[in-house]
Amino acid sequence: MLMALNHLFVDFNSYFASCEQHLRPELRGRPLGIVAVAAETGCCIAASIEAKKFGVKTGAIVREARKLCPDILFVTARPREYLRLHHELQKIIEEQMHIDAVHSIDELSCRLTGRWREPAVAHKLALDIKKAIREKLGSTLRCSIGLGPNIFLAKTATDMQKPDGLIVLDQPDLPQALHRLELRDLCGIGRHMEKRLRRVGITTVAQLTAADHRQMRAIWGGVEGERYWAKLRGADIAAEPPRKTHVGHSHVLPPELRTPPKARAVVHRLLQKAAMRLRSLEYFAGELVLSVDFQGAEDWSAAAHFDATQDTVELAQVLDRLWEQRPMGPTHARPFFVGVTLTRLEHARDHTPSLFATPPGRRTTLLRAADALNLRYGNGAIYWATAHEARAAAPMRIAFNRIPDQKVEEESAWNETN
């Protein structure tokens, strides 16, 4: 008889905040908001379990979070520490079971084989993982573990009991075990998909699981609807290989950098970091998107297309042309957020240089040399002068769907000591 449990999924609860509570015992049991910039106009990039009980969510503006939870403490994020603990946790879990995939800074999964697929054995493995983490790192870094016949259901199970949960979604329990969830609780159903489902009369998970595969295909507009129908019933469908679609960085400006000249310097620093990542990933970009948010005025963004490149100088010239197009009225004098995104990516193996492009020459050699120096001494050891005013700004950040490469994004020793 084929065992139903194929995957174990680990989701670390309120990870950034839990890391701070692990590293700073005086913060344990206190409601925390993790912020990138210490400013009332900033937002919480994470909230502790205690803060979430007051309704503080990821993305909450600091002043709004303070209204919801007057006793909340705001802590500036320390990405390097979170990344270090991420690798320590990986090592602990690897000693119990091989990690099949790392999905984000706070999520990973293990494929179950042989006897590991038996419910009792898999359940004990999950408990052993929790025990090993407690014994080696303490009880602050808690995790929810889900067991299921596919990655989709194992991940869904981790959200069904937090914090410190352990839920098994076994084949005989499907799909009824999902009926108590909301549509948005299911991975892959966001705001737009929920609206699409509601337009055809599907407002509950029970109604969703009652739909047949033909209806699901029509709603999703393709074969992905049929794949979703099968995943809800436990089919272990291989995930599509991820394809890189963009490389970018953004930064909430601290008050001292909220002037157009200094914001421009930060934008160039973000671009230089993104261009270095682009080269390290062996991609070329054919579009640059610049985003600027202003205090007291509408947000603004603009994009430019060009022959695909990974040359920092060429990208900087495009950036400056876009920067000159930004609104420049009195209400736009204080930018507080900037972002640079490189899109229309093509891998080096698929890249065909333009007939009109300048052949690679000394600047390509220079860029490679600069990358090598930054890899050795820290990103920021050498930089283009347009970023000089912001050389200590925009440190490493960790997005929820990307783990930074420390070699590429590590800041220079100068920034650590000044």
C-alpha cells in the first residue's frame, strides 16, 4: 500500500522577531515590531507572536501599530543575524533529516521516503526536529510543521496551527480537513484570485473542493487550474522550475536622506547592488523600473526599455533619464521610499547581443574586477561615485521569498565601523 505522506514542511514562526527575542532575552514575551528604518512613517517588516495578538500585521505603519498595541517595542532589523541563525537551523534539521528544498528565510521542506512516509514515523520525526531545535538553540525559535502528501498541503498544514504547531493532512482526510479554512489561507489564492472565484460563486473552501477539474481549468484560465484541483486532493505534482523574473532593491529613506540629491544617491547605490547581483546570476536585463514614494503626494514610477545589458554604467544612464522624469513640484520635495527593479531578464546562455551594441571591452574587465573586490572585501568596498552620498545606506535586506547571498550582498567593513 502506497503511503500518503510524502513531504514535511517547516515554517519558523514570526521568524525575524523570534530571532531578536532569541538574541536578546529581555525582549522575550514582549510585543515587537521589526522595522527597516526607525521612523514613525516606516512599516513593520515583521511582528512578534505577542504583537500579532493585538492585530499588528506585517506591513503595518509604525504609528498605526502603536495605536493597536501601545506597549509595542520597535527593533531595527539585523539581517546578518537572521541569516546566520537560518544556517544554524538548517544544520540542526539536516542532522535529523535531509532538507530537500529551502523556500525562504523561514521555510524549508524535506521529502519523506521509505518508512519515513508512515504517519507514526513522520509524526515522530517532526517532534524530533522540534526537540533538537529546543535543545541546541532554546525554546524561542519555534516552528510549525506540516505533514502532507504534497508540498502544497504540507505548507498549508503549517498555517493551520501557530505557533509551534504540528498538523498532519493525510490522504483519507482530504479534502474535508481543509473546509474550515478561508480561501485566502490556501497558497496560490491571493486577492485577485479570490475575486475571480467569488465572481463564479465560490466563496468557501468547501465550494472550491466541490468544483470539478474542468471548472477549475476555466477559472484559472489554463492547465494550472487542473493542477490545483489535483493538489487539493493530495496529488504529488512536481513543481515547475522557478524562473528568475526580476532583480531589484528598495529602501525606506531615513529622515536625513529625504532630499532629492540624497535620494538619487541611494537610488544609484540600489542600482549598483542590483547590477552586481545580475552579473553574479549571469542574467541580462532589458527593462529598468524606478519607483519613488513622496510624503504628502502620490507615489510615482516609470520604466524604460533597452537592449539587454548587465553593464552598471549603461544602467546608470537609463536610471538618470528616468530620475529626471520624476515629479518635481513643491509636494514632491521629500521622497521617503525609492526602489529599482531590473526586469525582462534573459540568462547569459540565451542572450544575443544587439548588432548595434558596443563590443565588450575594458569596461567589462573593470566591472568584473570591481565585483571581485566587493566579493572579497564587502559590497561597498568599491563603488561608482554617484552613490557616494549613500555609501552607508541601504544595507542588506531579506525578502520573504529570497535569501540573500552573503558573498554578493555583504556590506563593507567601512559601513560596519562608521
